[in-house]
Amino acid sequence: MSAPASAKPQAGTLTPEQLDLVLRHLPVDVSFADEHGTLLYWHGGIFADCDAAFIGRHMNDCHAPKSRVTIDRMEAAFRDGSRDEAVFWHPEDDGRLYLYRYSAVRDANGAYRGLLETVQDITDIVGLEGERLELDW
């Protein structure tokens, strides 16, 4: 098991407003379910067709029945500490390629506190080669 995120060096603090702004400007869509599997938050275009009524319900309620076995396996592995991350990718109906990353969220003592999902459109970065170190605009 890797060190909890809170064990990493941290400097400064953010106000709730600043934290909200940071989350809304990340180049990923984000959702979070607590240690009980209760969906507490989401933000981003991938969730545009999600019903706000799912907030406060178990994350399985937000997914197709065929996905629930995988979600349950991930949650169990995160909870027991045998895994900290699961990564999937696939093209969506719009032809774009999306990366789905699920991460165990742990407190300073390593206790499981929830599941963080990030979704990133990686279509334009998959084929990158070489480097770009100069501002191009």
C-alpha cells in the first residue's frame, strides 16, 4: 500500500472557495464517494447527464448493473488495502478516448476514507512524442 496522500509534503491552505475553484479548473472530471460508498460530489462534463438525486446514494446506484461487480471489487480492494488504484480507458460515443482512474483516498493513518474518480479526455495527448518546453502561443 502506498503512503496516504496526506503524508506527502503540503504547504499552505486553501479556502473552501479556492478549493472549489481548483477542482473546477483541473483538466479532469472528478467524483468522490466516502468510505461507505456514498456519492458526495461530482464535477465535469462527463457527469452532465447524471441526475443530482444520486448525490447521497451509494455509488452503485449511479452505474449500470454490469459495472457494479467491478465497482464492488475495487471498493473491497481499496478498503482492505490490497490496492490503491484502478485504471481503465475506452472510447466514448463521441469518438474521444477517456482515461478513468479510481484512487483510494486514505487519511494520515492509512484508513480508507473514500474513492476518488477522475476522468480525463486523453485523445489529444495519446500520440504526443518528443517534448515541448517553449510556450507556443
